[in-house]
Amino acid sequence: MNQNKMLRIFSAVAVVAMVLAFVSCSSEDGGNPAGSNTGDGDQDGTGEDDFAISIIGFSFSPANITVKVGATLTWTNMDSAPHTVTSDDGRFASSGNLSTNDTYRLTFSEAGTFPYHCSIHPSMKGTITVEL
Ligand SMILES: [Cu+2]
């Protein structure tokens, strides 16, 4: 009797743990709709207008990039520390805090020079140059 009760409790705990693991996995996927498209950041220059920028080692890589109007850039935070992608002059919306493996996608529809930084670590800087 007692052993049966223990078994039931143990299996209930196991089921809860499995459900929790599943939920946390799927919510991570759901929170990153762009993540499925970005792959491992090896799409630099492979598409005509899709570019990947890694945030790694407290820097943007590549820090400076030149793209055509209409290009989409995807930043991926590969650090364990949170980072942001924040326009120096507010010309594009800030990413807010990006946790590990979070991505931020932006399409640049105007030509110009767009300097940006990480609002948590102001020494992290990058520049997007958008050409016609
Ligand atoms: Cu940062």
C-alpha cells in the first residue's frame, strides 16, 4: 500500500517534470519566430537581402556592415549576458534586452548610416550602412 502510494507520487512528479520541460522548450521556440529562419548565422551574403550579425564576446560581429535598401538583418545574442541593439539616434526601434539565443530582426527600407550600440554595455558599437 505504502509503496504503491510512493510510486504514484513519483510518477506524478516525473510527469510534471516532463510537462515543464516540454513547455519551456516550446515557449522558447514560440518566442523566437525569427529563430527558425536564422539558422546558425551562416547565411551572411547567401540570400540577396538577409544578413546575420552575431552578438558574441561583448561585441557585434561584424560590427560594420553595408547592405542594400530592403535588406533584413538578424542579430543573435550568443553571449550568456543580455545585450540590446539600440540606435544611437533613435532611427530604429530598440530590440530591448536580448537573452541568450534571442534574435532581433530589422528590415532597412531607407538608405543611410545607422550607428547603434548596446544600451547595457555602451562600449559595444556597430554601424549599418544602407545603400540604394
Ligand atoms: Cu551588451
